[in-house]
Amino acid sequence: MKMIGSDYVLEAHNIFHTTEVDGGGCFNGAGNSALVLKGVNLTVHSGEVMAILGSKGSGKRALLDVIARRADGATRGQVLLNGSPLSKALFQQRCGYVTQSCTFVPGLTVAQTLHYTPTILGGYLKSSKVRQVLADLALSQVAHKRVEYLNISEARRLAIGIQLVRDPVMLLLDEPTQGLDPLSAYLLISILSNTAKKTGCGILLSLEKPRSDVFPFLDRALFLCLGGVVYSGGTRAMLEYFHAIGFPCPQLENPLMYYLCLSTVDRRSRDRFLESSQQIEALVERFSRETPISDAPLNNMGSGKVPLAYGKPGELKVWSMLYLKLLASTFSCGVVGMKTLFLRMLLLPLAMSLMWAFYTNVGDNPSGFFTKNGLILNILGLSYGCGILTTISLFPIWRKKFSQDTPEGLYSGTTLLVAYNAVSIPFSVVSAALASCVVYPSFKGLQPWLQDNTKGTHTRYASSLLHSIAFQSRKPNCTSTASVVCPKVADFMHERLGLPDPDETIDVAASCAFAVGLAAFNMLLYLFPMPRCVRQKFKD
């Protein structure tokens, strides 16, 4: 078995891929299948930049997904890295993939986003790598800029930097120039070319509308049309090949766009469609005859043993990076940080203060809506409502980030939830303590069925504890006389709170077990694979 060396060669031989068309939802079945790749071959060496060219629907993204082992559907053929099958584990370990949509954690700076990317490096080596990536991607000037204020060009380069920090040997990019102005697109392609030459990383990028000024930066090109290969090879040899088969590129024409138009079906009319389709079929057949490739075995992609020469960061290291990233985002000096701190720490005390002011003149036995029962129930509802509002305001960005990071295999949903709860719980304790200083609920006076239902909530036991603290030093306003005997403090508290329930400790244990069990169940849900429709949503 051939081990991975310092010079890398990525090869794809006779790739056929069939994808399943959605049936309209997660539970409506897969629908029909479509053949999107037909006998694709390519070769990329270390330090080279290869462009995958084709119009929309030609199979560019499908080819990248097949190489990255992210494609849904049936695949036949071989993808090799230095002669060894490129399995999903090996790709996650030694390669990178930059998709069109990349989510950043708001509140972090560019340098922090790179620094908190889990890698096997640490300490000074990690800091040096971050500085090198910032310089290579022309991001040093915005290193301390928060990610939510980046323009599209800077954000695209940061997404590339997140992968380069991990030092990949092959880097795949899906339409990296989409949405960029001509100058930014030229800058990006030139940076990728320089990075490939400097680090020895092989780069595959898909392009839909290449400009002529990026032609000198491309070492290889692959033209796709409806899944078939019109040409695959060096850019210099490309001009000679098409000239030899009778399609020379006119002077002053962009060769990339000229041959891309030659490889695109003309849909302006039925006659043009038939004529262009026949011409493309002839070009695909001609290239297939000129570059024969032996049939690949009919087996699963990346089967067999795979040499893993480098280790992935450990689970504890990944967890610590997530934990530090959460803390950095929470304590960031900006709008995002202030919003996060307010929701985590001050929202509940503020809501309790408003509720206490609203009910400030409520007596023990008033009539109407403004009753002590109403105060108690509203406070209980606020406690849960503030927690829910905080979660739906802060957690979605982490859920989306996790969904996009899942194909990289860096961490599981359980790891994310443990890190998130490790940051959230201390804030919840402080927030609850501050709110308790404002007002404490009493369950005395509730209807019997409400009293029974409260035994399943932690707020019942918290309020009982708060009551005991509040009435501990309180004495009845009474002066003993010969005919009047003042009650004892214990009798006074029993009258207000009722006698203790002998099974109260069991209820406390059940309440704690319920909370812990619910958290464990939530983590367990993240261990199950996401439905295809959900993966497609975050992918698009």
C-alpha cells in the first residue's frame, strides 16, 4: 500500500454519479434519479490550480461533492490521493472544502475566527500559522475587524483562511468568485495561485463565468457539459488540443469563455438546442477516445484501508476551542457582545423588576386580575419565557455553524451542546440570583391542582428556599399580653407556607433528574444524522 508522501496527486477516474431529485419534502420520498456525471477524469498535482468550468447544471458542484465524499446518491469510479483511495476520513483529515455559503460567529474578529479554528497545532505554532494565513490572504489590515462588518471579498477570503489554517494538501472551492467585482475576483484567484505555489497545496475551484485575466493563474482546466467531459488537462495543452480538432481560439478572445461557450448547450431555439447538443456529444466522445481511461471497479468510493498520516485534533481540544469561541463572542466589545450579555444576564432581572412594579400595590387578598396568584404565575411564565427568548436569539447561529461544519467531522452536536451549556449555565445562575433579589414567588394560595403541578418544576423548590430565607428573620408584629400570646416564628412560617411535605426531597431529585434527562435527550438528538432536506438547506 502506497503511503501519502510530500508530493500529492489527486486523481479521479471514470466518475459516474447519480443524484436523487427531491420529492417535495423530507417525508415525500426521494423522487426520480438523474445521471449528473458521466465518466469524469481529472488529475491535480501539488501546487497546481485547476478550474472546473461549465454552465449552471453542468455538474461542477456534484463533482466537488463526490471528491469530498459529500454527495448524496450512487457513485461509481475511483478518487485517489497518491494512489490511495480518498475516503471520507482521509478527506476530512488532509483536505479542505470551501462552500458558497459560510457562516461566521458574530462578535469575533478575523484573527479570532482563525485562531479558534480547531487544528492539531497549538500555542506559538498556531499563532504563527494564523499570522501567515492573514498575510497570504491580504487580511492583515482587517485582522481586528469584526466578521459582521466584512465585505463580501474579505468574507470569502476569511472562509478560505479557515481551511488554510488546517494546512490542507488539497483545497476544493465552489464558485469562489461568485458575487465579486472583477478586481476582487482577480485578487482572489491570484492569491489562490500564490498560495498553491507557496504551500504546495493543490486547488480545485469551480467557475461559471471566468474572465480572461485569471487565465495565467490556472494550471489545469476541466470543461463539463451535462456531466460529460469536453476537455481535462493543462491550460497550455488545451489551446493546442482544440486547435488540432478544428476549434482554434480567435485572437483577442478569452479562451476560457470561448471554449466554455463551445461546451454549453444553446437553448435559444429548438434547432440551436439540437445542433449544440450534437456538437457537444461529439466533443465529449472525441476527448474520451483521445484519452482512454481503464474502467474503474464497481465498488464504493474510497473502500479499503487508507493511510492516515496526520492526526485530527482531539475531542477535548475541539471542545475547548468551542468553549473559548463562545466566551469570546459573549464578551466581545460590540453590539453583539452587549446583546448577548443583556440576554444572558439582565433580561430576567429586568422582566422581574417590571412585573414587581406592575404588582407593587397588590395585597394579600385582592379581587380581579391583580392577584397574588396572577403575580406568581406571571413570574413563573417570565422565568421560562426569558430563557426561551435567549435561546432562540443566540443559539440559531451556532446551530447553523454546526450544520455547515458537520461534513468536516471536527465535532459532534453533543460536543457543541456541552460547550454551549458550560457557558450558559453560569450566566443563568447569576441571572436567576439577580432576579431573586428583585422578587420571589410564593405558592401559598394557589389552587390545589396548581400546587400539585408545581412539584415537577424546579421553580417550586427555589421559591420555597427563597421564602425560608425571606421569613427567617421576620417576626410577627405582636406584643404579648395576658390575654394574647404572640405566635412563634416557626408557627408563623407554617401558617404562611404550610407544613413541609415529607416527600419533598424525592420531588427535588425527580426535578433535577428531569432537567438532566432533558439535556441528555437534546444531546442525543444531535447524534442522529440530519435529514437530506435539512442538509440541502444549509448546503444551499
